[in-house]
Amino acid sequence: MTPDLAALAAIFSQLSLLAFGGGNTVLPEMQRQVVEVHHWMTAPQFWAMFALAQAAPGPNLMVVTLVGWHVAGWPGVLVTSLAKFGPSSILTGIALRLWERFRDRPWRQIVQAGLVPVTVGLVAASASVITEASAQDTILAAIVTGGAVVTLTTRIHPLAVLAAGALIGLIGIGQI
């Protein structure tokens, strides 16, 4: 296994076990490892891949596969996909069996209630990192802010907001 493949396997297997509350909760650490630690790509490249993965049909963490492809081609796709989804799938199967076994225990409700703020915090951290990476100038900051406001205050589909933001960005950047 090449050094990049070994690093991909180590990073994504660890992220697999840390993804509490959904895969997007590990985006800040994924971005830090891929961009800042290993320098496999720039932050804008990472977030462009993330946006592409979110717009594509399929699992919401297709960015994992795209990072693997960017770093090491087909072997990278295989390594990152297995490393990211394998360990968490095995752990989830074990945890579900135990969770069902102890369904009548009072501590189960306490654990469940305690996991809610952890999940909210991890999602908020991801949103913060995505926002920081996306808002590189005044126009992009305005697009991010406007998109967030529209998403939070209306029932407009997020993909429509994403498409509108992309169009505004293309028009706004073209005028600079």
C-alpha cells in the first residue's frame, strides 16, 4: 500500500468511528486532514468537491469517494469508501443489537437525551467550517448569508437555494 493509500485508510477509518449524528459531523476534521495536514488539495477544492457530492444523487458523503479519487485514483476510491463506511457499519450493527437488548432500561433514555446536544454541536461545527471556507470575499459572504436566511425562513428546497447561489456567484464574480 502506498503512503497516500495508507494515510487515506487511517484517516477515513478514524472518521468513520467519529461520525456521530451523521457523516457531515466529521467534515471539519476531514477538511483539516485533507487540506491542512496532508496538503492533498486546497480548501476551495475540498468544498467544491463537497458541493458536487451534495448535488449528486446518492449518499450524502460522496465527498469521501471524490477525495479518494483526487488523491489516488481508483485505488483511492476503494480505500476511502471501505475505510469510511466499513468500521461505522460494523459498529452500528453491534450497537443496534445492544440498544435493542437494553430497550427497557432507564439509562437508555438518558444516553439518548445526552447524544442530542453532541450531535447538534458537531453539525454546527461543520456548518461553521463550511461557511468559513465558502465566504472568501464579500460577494460569497453575502451569498452564504442570504442562502442561510432563505433556507431557515422559507420552505424553498435547499437545491433551489444552492442553484440560485451558484447563479448569483457566477453573475457577481463575472462583474469583478
